[in-house]
Amino acid sequence: MKISLSSFNRRPGLSRPPVVFLWICLAALVLPVAACLPDMDRSPGGGPAVIHWQGRVDIERDLVLPAESTLVIAPGTQVVFHPVAPADDPYSNHPYFPGAELIVRGRIIALGTADRPIIFRAADENAPAGSWGGVNIEASPRAEFDYCVFRGADSAIHARESSVYLEHSVFRRNHVGVRFHSSEILIENNLFTDNGAGIRFHFGAPVICRNRFENNRRSIFITAHPENVRIENNNFISAGDYHLVLGEEVPENIDAARNWWGTVDVGQIEPMLYDGRREPHLGKVRLLPVLQRPAKGDVPWIR
């Protein structure tokens, strides 16, 4: 299914299964990956599990949320990922990552607020990028994150063949902020800062709008064959290498008009692009028209 900005903005209300919310102690939730979630997590009628997290949740190894289950995370919750020994980390090879991960095969609804964001972080508050794996979303019918903070991960969000909404969130000091392929995804009103790559994807049709990219090595890295990409009304402030990089399997031209690049001088913007201007076999990034001033309302909630 192709998506558009308008279809995402008319977001329907969350549809939750008619089950009783179950409060699960943290010891029961932090499980070996082979165990997933126990039978006690299921509704009284035997329907899909609905799990509710609040406060502090410590994850000490890969944790799997099985298909047909729903994880609801309350505002103000801190999800804390601890170091994992390689022998205790069976989900460490691609498409997974070294370190503790939350592997979502069902639904996840993480709705914080500006005053009480949901924080996903390493146990060490000052841990560098790659200190935990990420939130790995696999064939999820709905994964929704609003007012969340992700820091210190390998790939903070990694979505595959899923429907994902990412809004009003901060991705700071990760190897990759958002990585995905073959997914329907809205990325709107987020701050990407101090990451190796803010966004990295292939085989996807994302809507990327009203975000702020600042001090990432690469703001957006498209690795292969995108479809109907929409990148507009973003503020590209600074980058270590490039703002927009096309990988070896991107012969397509990419429309990136109506963004702010810190200047209206195309001659100053082009050096921040890695595309057909540098490698003839790659597509080109279409810049015009550029915004004449910074886009309004990118991340006003963190001011």
C-alpha cells in the first residue's frame, strides 16, 4: 500500500483488543528470548496478550513480544537496556544487533508526553552508541511512538515489513536513529542529533517531514531502491559528512524539494549530497524549490 502525508495525519484512534489490561511484574517481563511471554500474560478469555509497562523496566537480554500481542508503554516510563555477554545474546546477527533488544512481533504503543517522555536508554546514562541493540519491529501491524527519547543504541528503531508512526521524538547518540525496509512509515516532528546516521532505509515509501537533523554523520542514507519517498519541510542544519546519501543500488532520482538546508544557495547545498553529481551511476537528489527560511514547527516541543 502506498502512503501519503495526508493519510498519516488523519490518524485513526487506537483500536485496542477488548481485554483487561494486565499488570506484569518486571521480573516476569525480562525473559530469555526462547521463552517469549508466558501464558499468564494472556487475557482471561485466552485472547491476545496486552502488556502494560510503567515506571522503570530493565531488560537484561533480548526480549520478544510475540505476534498478536500488544505492548502499551505509559508516559514517563524508562526502558533500560543492560549489557549482555555474547554467549547470552543469540539474536545478535543481522537483522538483529549485538546487545539487549526489544523484538516486537506484535503491536507496540508508546505514547509519552512533552513533559513525560518515554525513554529508551542504556543502563549507563553516558554509554556510547551501540551499547544496546534497538527496538526491532518485525511484521508489526502497528508500532506507534510519540514523545519518546532513544539514545545509545545500535539502531534505535529497526522496522521490517511493518506500519510505523514516529512523532515528536528524539534520537540521540545512536549508530542509526531509524533503520527500516519494506515498511509504511511516518517520521514527523523528530530531532535527530549526534547519530552515525539519522535515518537509513531501503525498499520503503516513507513520509519524512518536519524533522530536524543536526550534527549527524549522515542525515539520511538511502541504500537501495526507494519508492515514492516524501522528504519535505525538514530542517537540515549540520552533518559530519553528508545530509543525503544515495547508496550503490539507488539509480532513481530522489525528490527532496521544499526543505531548508541552511542556505538558499544550491552551490553550497550540493557538496552535502552524495548522489549522481559525484557518481554517474547514481540517481540525483532534486532540490528545487528550496525553502527560503527554516521550516516552522519542526521540534518546538523541546525548546
